[in-house]
Amino acid sequence: MKKDTKEFIFEIYFGATKYGALKVYIIVESKKIKKKYSTGACFQSELIALTKKYTGNRDYLVSTEAERERVIQEIIEDIYTFALPFFKRFEHVETLAEQVHKSGFLPHRKRFDKFNPLTKRFIDFYYQGE
């Protein structure tokens, strides 16, 4: 799934593991950053990292038919509850850049992206503070 705006491209894509699990990734690309670098990526992560459910296991387990239906609904809910509001934050990029400068993209996950080069690139391009 992909949404293209004037400044950003938002993507959600799906993968699978050989162990019967689904992976859901989100990526945000900046068209402004892409003009300078070969890629405009300024954020990428597993969808589950946006949630407070995140643990060491980053997969949505679907090893049985019953689990598949439950997990599909869980992924849909996580997209509506976490991914779409996360993407909406980019509508006010100056405010977001200040927040990211102070506490990263995911403040509920301390030190998640403190040294992430994509986060640093986003701050370099959009943060207007000190």
C-alpha cells in the first residue's frame, strides 16, 4: 500500500517468514531528501514497533488457520490505530521535526532511533531549531 503526497511517500508492505509469520513494514520517504541522496527514506520500521505491544518478537504469528483470521484483523487494527496516525504527523513537518529532535520518532521506545542515520537525516533536513 502506498500513498504519495506533495512532500512524502508513505508505504506499508508485507512479508512472510519461513516459520509461518507475517512481517509488516512501514516506510516514509521524503522527496526533498531524495533530491540530495539516492534514497529519500527518513523512517522505516516494523509496524509492530509503533505499538506498545512491541517485544523482542517482531512478527505476527499465523501458524494456524484460526490465528490467520485473528492476526489479519489485528494488523488491520494496528494500521488504523498506529500507522495512519503516525503518517498524519508528517502533515505538520516542522512540529514533527522538533518532536523527533527531542525524543525520536517513537518516544514510547526510548533510544529506539537515537543513533539511526535516517532519523538524523530527517532532523538535518527539517529541524529549524538550534
